[in-house]
Amino acid sequence: MTLSDGGGAAASKRGAGPSGTRAFSPFEWMLAGRYLRARRKEGFISVIAGFSFVGIMLGVATLIIVMAVMNGFRKDLFSKILGLNGHVIVMKVGEPFSDYADVRRRVERVPGVQAAIPLIEGQVMVSSAVQATGGLVRGIDEASLRKLPLVWDNVRAGSLEAFDTQRTIAIGQRLANQLRVTAGDTITLVSPRGATTPFGTAPRSKPYTISAVFELGMSEYDRMMVFMPLSEAQRYFSKGDQVDVLEVVVDNPENVDRFSEEIRRVGGPTIQVNDWRHRNETFFTVLEVERNVMFIILSLIVLVAALNIISGLMMLVKDKGRDIAILRTMGATKGAIMRIFLITGASIGVVGTIAGFILGVVFCWNIEAVRQFVAWLTNTQVFDPTVYYLNKLPADIDLKETATIVIMAMVISVLATLYPSWRASKLDPVEALRYE
């Protein structure tokens, strides 16, 4: 009988010792903890373990932060675009849209439809005493404007009350800043579609008083948008009793296909229907592709950190060959040896993942303060609203997505420890002691 067999048999009879312990017993956790607290001569191994921990922590935190920013960016743009534009657009084909009031009544009776808003749109040049720029006029009545809280609740100067009864306009904050005007001032609108003369179409120029200045939080809208009473827009663009489109607001924009079919049915054969998905399809597709690619690229950070765990554990197994031989001689099973090193490596990944999760969530909660601090520190504009459309850096933590990131990091960390742990369990005690 060998020493290993005798020790294992004795330990088994006493019901104590390594071979008599259950899986993941305190004995295995104690040894794994001691291996994590490397002595001075194992300092290099400890450094590798530290880099693995930091790598996994930063990888998980970066994934959570980037995906939260991408989600927040999409959510804010989604709310701004759908908060100003209708979810379903109804147009006339082949004839003027003069019976819009009747179509509006029929559409608003469709279950789930909140409002059908008649609109006139036209490109104009907007000029003040000091500046001139392009703008987009939207003719809309006051009742419909009240159904757009994104506009009605974000007036920064003046008022939109009695909007229909005055020959005034409302403009965005950035447009007002560019023209250096505010509520109560007068600006001039110039449209290329004016009166028809024997010499061609003459541009139409007309001054308007600004009744309100709004800020939607989306730079493109705040820089170009001009709201005008619907009746005045019909006169200004020579529309008579017509409108360009009906923009329909529904209670569930994600299920817009169902509403489109019903609106097309009640609208009649001359009605053409489009929805927000088709109008912004390219934009949202680009955002989704970018989001998926960023997830794949940043996941490589976690993978590289997991490879560091493998190299660190392999070096630890080689350094602990004598300890493994003694434990096997005392009766420790191959499974116990494997679990000891599995706990050692997995602890680095699991603790690093938890630390990364906490760091990422805290960073997302304070991301705007961090952005302002970095902008102040570097004296640069970190998040330019003219490029990114939004006025502040958004972050929206998706619980399901964050849980997926955490689980993925933990699984990769545990898988990375399997091979070194298996190699440790296969180490021959006699060979380990001979070459020690």
C-alpha cells in the first residue's frame, strides 16, 4: 500500500481530512484563499492576478457604461422625434388635401389613436436685423399644439396662449440665439413660393412677431423649427383650405403597423399612409448596428482579462506543484485539487465582475457630472450638441442587458479557470516532488 493510499484510507475511516470532505468545503475555500494571498516570492503571479481583476472590472464597467449611453441616446432621440412628429403620416395622392377635416374625424375614431394633427410644412429663409438662416415652418392649430407636450411644456420665453388668434410665430431657442432675437421681437420669413407674375414666381416676404421661444433639447429642431398658426400658414403658402399632411399620434408607437392598416382602411382609396419607422429607418438601423458592434468589440476586453486568469493560474499551478503533491499524498482527491484552483481563478473573475458592475452603475448615475468635470478639466466641449443632436449626455441602464453582461463576464471567468484547474488535478505527485 502506498503512502497516498494509506493516508486516504485512514482519512476515509476517520471521516476527516481532505478525502473525507464534501465538494467546495471550507477546507478548499481556505486553501484557495491562501493561494490568492501570494507570498513575496510569488509576487509576479499576484501582479498577473491583479491585472486580471482590473481588466475584468474595467471591461464590465465599460460595457455597462457604453451600452447605457447607447440606450439613452436612442431613447432620447426616440422621445424627441416622436414627441414632435406623428407616428403615422396620412397624405393625399393625386388631389389636394382639402377634405382633411372629414378624414381627421374618421381617423380619430380609430381605437388607440390619440390625435390627428393637420399640418402645413414649408422651407423658408428666416432673417433678423443682424442675421439670416434657413428654417422649417410648420403650420399647426393651437388645439393640436397643446397635444405636443414636448413643445407646449418647454416654452422658455413668451407664451403660446391664443396662438390661433394672433399673426405670430414660435421659434426654437438656438434659432433665436442665432438671429439674436427673443419673444416680442420681429423677424422676416421669405418663401420662394410666392405670387405668380408674368415674370415668374416672386418670393414672398412677410414680417412676423415672435410670440414664444421654445427649447426641445434636440439641437436640430431648436435650430430650424418655426411654428405658425395653421390659418396663417395656409395664407402664407397660398394653400387655400388645404393642408399637406395629417400626422397621427397613437398610444403605442411600437405597434404602429396595426394602426397604419386601420387608418388606411378608414381614410379611403386616395389616402397614402407612412409611419415613423419608414421615415427614420436608416437612422435607427445605423444606431442598432453601431450598438451591436460596440458590444462585440468591448466584450473582447473581458476576454483578454480572462486569458490573463489562465496564464496566472498556470503559473500558480507550476509554482504550487510541491503543495499539490503533499495534498494528494495526504489523501486529497483530484476533484478537490481541481476545485481549489477553480475557486482561486473564479474568485478573481467574479469579484472583478461585481466591482465592474458597481463602478459602471455609479458612473452611469453621475455621467452628466462626469462629462461636465472632464469638459472643465480639458477646457473642451466633450459632447457637442450640434454633432450629437442632444443637449446632454444620456444614460439609460437596461436591467436585462446589464444582467446579460454580468452573467457573460462571470461565465467567461469560470470557463477560463477550467483548463488550469484540470491540469492541477492531473499533476502526478511523484513527478511534482521529483522536479521540485
